[in-house]
Amino acid sequence: MPHYRFSLIAAQAMLALAALACAGPAAAARADSAQPTTVDADALRYDDLKQTSIFTGNVVLTKGSLILRADRLELREDAEGYQFGVATANSGKLVHVRQRREGTDEYIEGEGERVEYDGRNELIHFISKAVVKRLACEQMVDEVRGQRITYNQRTETYTATGGPKAPTPNQRVRTIIQPRGQAAEGAPASGCPATPAKASQ
């Protein structure tokens, strides 16, 4: 492959990641961090000494606009009050995460066989068969696929790596950028109707 061709592809991939991270002036939903955490599940095992809760069965976590769905969630809190979570799905299923970008009609949606949350550093790691999308008015604008995708809520930046667990034919990172005209099709000129996110029971 000629060097200029490789450089063009690399530049396009970087632009795609930048587009995911920098679409609009609004920051990620930082207000969510100040909201209470609610978890619904079929069962709970709590360890007061370790400050760890293990939820199993149809787990739905909500924290402001953030919604996580999994089959198992281990949630702990450190001495400073930061939360850390590991969510997993049963065989053949995926963990789903959805969060609204504050002040916009855009959502970040991601999924993977395992999702890890680092509240101190505001990082969400999507691991194995990872897919992260940006939606505007419920229309996909950008998408990244890989074995592992890390989303930094604080800086709105992404990193992605390929591997044998990537949901792509060649096990590499794949980025899809919709043409801006098509991405905006169907969206009202004044923005999307306000529809707050709801967690189904």
C-alpha cells in the first residue's frame, strides 16, 4: 500500500474518533455524576466490609441520563465515594450502556461482553465485541468497533484497539462515519423533541 494511501486512511480514522468526541460544544453528561445511583435486579449480595454490592439477574442501573443493562453487576465504592463497576452479560448476550450528552439531543451508546466503569477517572471500558455509537435524533452519526474501546467522559475522547474479540471480519478497529447530510435527515430544524431516557423494568 503506498504511503500516502496509508496516511489518508490513518487521517480519516483520527477524524472519525475526533468527530465522535467533539461533535458540538457541550460536554459529556457530567451532571450525571451528581445524581443518585439506582439499581434494579433480581438479587443482591452486599458486603459492608468491602463496600461491594453484587447484583444479578436483569440488572438495570440508572444514574441521571446514564442507563446500564447487564446480567451481573459488581459495584463498589472507595473511601472517597468514587464508584467502580464491572458489568457482564450471559453467554451470547452483551452489556448495554446509554448516556445523553449534556445540553444536546445526542446520545452515546455502547455495548460489549464486559463493561468496566472507573468513577474516579470517569472512564468506561467496553471489552470484547465492543461497539460505541453516537446518535443524533436517534440517527447513527458515527460508530467504532473493536476488541476494546475506552470512552473518557471527562475529555470526550476515545481509544480503540482490535484483536480476536473485535466484532469485525479482520479483527481490526473499524470506524463508520455517516455523511453529515444523511445523519441530519429526519431531524427537525429546531432539534429533536425532548424525550427523557427511561429504563424499562
